Amino acid sequence: MTSRAVAAMIFFATAPHADAGAVADTEALAIVSKHCVMCHAAKPAHESFREAPKGIILESVDDLRKHAATIYAQTVQIRAMPLGNQTDMSENDRAALGQWLKELP
């Protein structure tokens, strides 16, 4: 693991969410809808994709739960997604999504 990845893990493990409370399913889905669904949809809106990359569709809370480990790794830990941060995902959105993912049963 690179020192950058370790630093990101420490930052997100300690970074407070703006509300510092539980993150609702609707909030997590809203974040993903804003930043991920243009590519990760049954019919992607992003011009570069005819189908969801790696077959990962993120249109429902059940989809988020199904792909929780991948979302956490790619979006919160290593910050590779959204690709090139094309949708300007904020640190607060990453922290909130990470908190929601960590709280899943």
C-alpha cells in the first residue's frame, strides 16, 4: 500500500462528516446519483459509456449495498472515482458516503 493510500485512509477515518450524525440511505443515494450514476447506470448518460463500467450499476440503495466494498475502496479510500473527479465530488460527500458505507450491517 502506498503512503498516499495510507494517508487517505487515515484522513477519511478521522474526517468528520459535516452533520456528524448518521447518514440516511436517501443521502447516500443522492450523493451517488449526483456523482456516479451518469456512468454507473443501466443506460449511462455519459457519452463515453454504452454500458456501466465493470457492470456496476448504482441506481438504488440495494445496488449500493451490493457494491459497498468496491464503492468504499474506489471512492473513499483511493479516490479513483469519480474518474478524474469529473463531477467535482467534495470531501464532505466522500466522508458522508464513507460513513454510510461503514455503518452498513
